[in-house]
Amino acid sequence: MDAYLILGTRNSKRRAILCDLISRGLGAESRAAVFISENENPSEFDAPLSSLALVSRYGENRIECAREVSEKSDVAFFVADASKNIADEIEAFKEICDAGIFKLIRIIGVFDCSLYGAAFDECAPFFDAMSHFCDAVLLSNRGGVSGKVVNEIKKRYKDECRPHTFQLAMKNGEVENPCMLLIDETRRISMVFDEYDPLDELELDEDTLPDEPFTVEKKADVYLEKLDNGLRRKPILNGDELIARYKNAK
């Protein structure tokens, strides 16, 4: 089943955006499924979303839940748990893909511009990590945020040559072009979901082959790599920790 992973913090309008992606981005014949963590708070868009898709709440039983729903749908939108670490959520989603249930099409990140603009220093590492994994980024919650701040957010990632696209999300969740968001085009930096031979990264020919035997391993993703003590080499706050840090700073 084709699947999209949705990243973002609480109150970033992920469910409102999903309503638009499903209603305007999918064909009428598509049978959509949406997976939302049981840790997520209720939303005013729960009822509209339930009218558009088969909505399931998941806990620790993600794989079982995905396998059961996959028989009734042909496209899935999996909303990552905002209370969990992004790196852990990426690994958990990959387990579903590795089990043959999901085929990842794209990872879409929702940036809360009001949060980002109000506490840039606290938020930048979190959104940098999200950008690393995303094929497309939606700029949401722009009410009360100056156009200058929004442009600075975009400029930060364009200056770093991040390959993901940007679109604006309106107050009601509508996006600029939902069909373009859902196309099957990989634009993320992370290669954790990609199949490739690490030998392809080496420029070897008969003149540059080493004299001694050697092994080549796939490089660990910078955000997923772990130290000997089990901790991440480059840790990321989860969404709830980020919001708490913002409130403390404020």
C-alpha cells in the first residue's frame, strides 16, 4: 500500500491539511486510510477526516494496525506521534515498510511558523531534523507571523540547498497544490528508506583498488546513528519537549 508519513508538532494543523490532501489530492476512486496516535488530542477536523478516510488510532501495535487496515485501503497517511522523538518515529515507520505493508511515497513535514518564529533558537535544531527527512514541507500557522519571518524560514533551507519543496498551508488547512505534494518523487536528504549499494559511492577502478581486503557498509543516517551507550549521536527533542522549552524560554 502506498504510504505517506506526516511529521509535525501538536496544533500544527496536520489533520486539517490531511482533509485537503485527501479531498483534493487523491482521485475519487482512492480508498484512503489515516493512522493517528492514541496520544494525540481530539481535533475539530476529526469528524471531517473520518468522512473522507478510514481513521485508525494506533499505540504500540502499529504493524498489526497497519496490516489490518491495508486490506481495506490503497493509500495510507501515517501521522507520526508528536509526543515521540522524530528519529524513533522514522525507525518505527520503517519497520512497517520493511514488513512489506507500506511502500513509502513521501515524507511531508508541517512547520508551525508561529512556534518557529517566536523561539527560533529553541526550534531550529528540531525543524532542521524534520527538513532532513522530508520530501516536502508545509508552512502552517502563519497567522500573526510576518512575511519576513516566513521568508527567513524558507531561506534557511534554500541556502543549505535542501532538496525538499515548500508550500503554504492556509488557516483552514488548504494547501497550494495538493496533487504536487502527493507525487512519487523523492526529494529528501535522508537515504534511510532507499535501497542502494554503498560501493556505488566509492570511485574505484583497477588503478585505485586497495591492496588489502576491505568491507563497505551503508552509512548510518546522521540522526539515527547511535553511540556505544545506546544514545543518539545527534539527539532531537520530541515535539512536546520543544513546546515546553519554548514556554520556558518565553
